[in-house]
Amino acid sequence: MKASPARRPGPWRSPLRGPWLTSVFGAVLLVGIPVLFLTGLLSYAAYNPDLSHVNDKTPGKGLLGFYLFSWPTHPYWLYRVNQGVHVTLGIVLVPVLLAKLWSVVPKLFTLPPVRSAGHALERLSLLLLVGGGLFEFATGILNVQLDYIFPGSFYPLHFYGAWVFFGAVLAHVALKLPAAIKALRSRDLRAELRTPTSRTRPEPFDATGLVPSDPAAPTISRRGALGMVGLGSIALLVVTAGQSIGGPLRRTALLAPHGRSPGTGPGGFPVNKPAAAAHIRPQDVGPDWRLTVSGAGGSVRLSLVDLQRMAQRRSALPIACVEGWSTNDQHWEGVRLRDLAALVGHTEDPPGVFVESVQLAGSFRAVALSAGQVRDGRSLLALRVNGAPLTPDHGYPARVIVPAAPGVMNTKWVGRLTFGATDFPGRA
């Protein structure tokens, strides 16, 4: 009798793979991903996209903008905390996401790829889950590093990608939550954390397709795998969080492009776009610079000296940007936006303002601020910071500073303020 040929070992032979380990990683992501999604939606709302088309980088959002609201100015640190959590958590979860993908990689190559209509839906949700997750994390990390190598604008790509990814997460949870709960209950976490490599055994073979039929000998325990992933997340936390927390921890933000000290002195705090990168010419901000302020009562043109003669107010506010970096509170000094509104007829309940920079081109060279932002007494056209005139990189001769607003909404090198408008003059 002829002997049957020996079965060739499959490519996925790690004895660690199985429903329990996959479910542990999934449980961590099940907590973290909703927080990422919520803080991402709040970050988009902070731009007040319903106020003006120049603020809205996803004009085709339709019903996806159902939740938008007028972004508040209290507490003043709101955007700093929101974006710090969003970016830092996203980076910290990268090792967990990669470990989860590693644990389920056999499922991605099962044959036949589709066995039934229900299986087809499961495979589609898995494709959107894996593809959407990799896309969102990749574009987010590239944005933090200011590497815009992907086609198109970051804002719509990341916004629509987030909805696709989170929808896939909800579908996956609906399909897999009962099985995940059962798997988590099948083993004791504390017992696994005490189990060395020598006593590590595969999970019982089942129909999930995760447990290998011919497992290899273990080279690491589940305790070691969890520890390696956890250590990776802690390391990323250490080299990232300082860009949002600030102070001495800023020096530990090795992965942040703004983590290193930008210098000393009154202007020694991070800047996203220096004057040279914005193509600000000396004549744009030189002695002939004038600020045009317009409103219901007409227009005025003010020199820097004229602004310095007006009542000067002070505000202690941070700068916080979408990339996750922020400054500590900086001490700004200048003219309140509401006082400038009063010059052109808006003495009571001033409206919102359309702010234009002398910057000739580029994203956010103009923004619309809401009436609530204008009326807040801490909202300034700043002329000085930390006791000294603004530096060119920080917006000399004048910049806007508004509580809780994203950094790009605090327009630098301001040339025109139009109260009661939400768009460029003359545009419908």
C-alpha cells in the first residue's frame, strides 16, 4: 500500500496565534479607536466649517457633518487637549494595530476567499477594516511629520477615511463581539502573564482559522508578545507626548518635527510655517504696512503705530496645531477684536470677522471667525508676545490669537479684517 505524502507545513505556524490573543489586542483597540474617532470629529468641528467655505476643507461632506456645532472659546485649552489626545493616542496604538493585524493575517489569505453571501459580507468588512485602519494611521502619521506624499488634501482624505474605517469597526464588532468575549473568557490574563516560553502551548484548534494546524515550537511566550507590544506603545508615548504636554518633556518628543527647541527669548516657541515658507516679502510687512478694518460703518486703515496707540489688552493663550504639537501659554498683547469692530460701527454685539493675511497663496491665508470668538475678551489682534514685538515667523506686525482655536485659525501677518463677512469681498 502506497503511503500518503506528508502534509506540507503552512506559512502561519506561530503557536501564539489564536482567538484569545487576537481578542486581547482587539479589546485595546475597541477602547482606543472610538476615542480617536471622537477627537478627530471634534478637531474638524474646531475649524467652524459651517461658518465659511474657506474654513471647510471637506465641502462634499453632506450628512457626515450632522454633528457640527459652533466651536467654543471656553475652556481656552480645549483644542490643545483634544488634539494632543488624538495624535498621541493614534501613535501609541500603532504597535497594537500591527500586532492585531499580525494575529489575524491567516484570515486574509483563506481559500476559497468567499464561501457564501454572509462570508462575503464578513470579508468586505475585514477588507475595509484593515485597509481603512492602515490608511488612517498612515495618513495621520505622515501629517504629524508634515510629509504630504499622498495625493490630494489631507483633510478630506482623513475625514472620509475615518468614517469608512469606523463604519467597518462597527460592522466588525457586531459580527465578532460574542466570539471575542467568549475567547477572552477562555483564558486567564494573569495566568498568561506568568507563563514562560517553555510552558507556552497553542490554543485549542477551532474553526476560526487563527490557530495553526501544525504549530511550530514557541520562541516567545504570550507574556513576551504582550510585553513587547506594550513596551513599543510606551516608547512611542515617551517620544511623542512631550510635543503636546510641553515644558521639559518637549525635549523627549524625538519623533515630533516640532519637538526640538526653536530657540530662546520671547519668540522661542514652535512655529508651523515660518515667514520664508509663506513667501512673506519684506515690503509686505515693512513700514508701509497698513491694516484695513471694514464693517457696517465703513473702513479705516491703521498703521502699526495707530494700533499701538489703542488700548492694549493681554491674554495668556497657547498655540495648538492639528499635527498634535502645542506650546505652553504664551503672553500676548494687542488690541481686542471687539475694539477693532467698534471702530467700524459694531459697538454692540459685534459679528464674526473675515481675516485675511498678506500671504499671497497657501491654505488658511484667510479664515472666518465666529461672533462668539470675536466677542471673547481674550481674542486679540496681537502685536507683542512675552513682552517683545512679534518676530517675523510669529506673524509680525500683527496676528490673530483666539482661545481654543486651531493654530491655523490664528492668522499671521494680518492685512485685512472685515466684520460681518465670511468670504473674500466681492465673492458671492
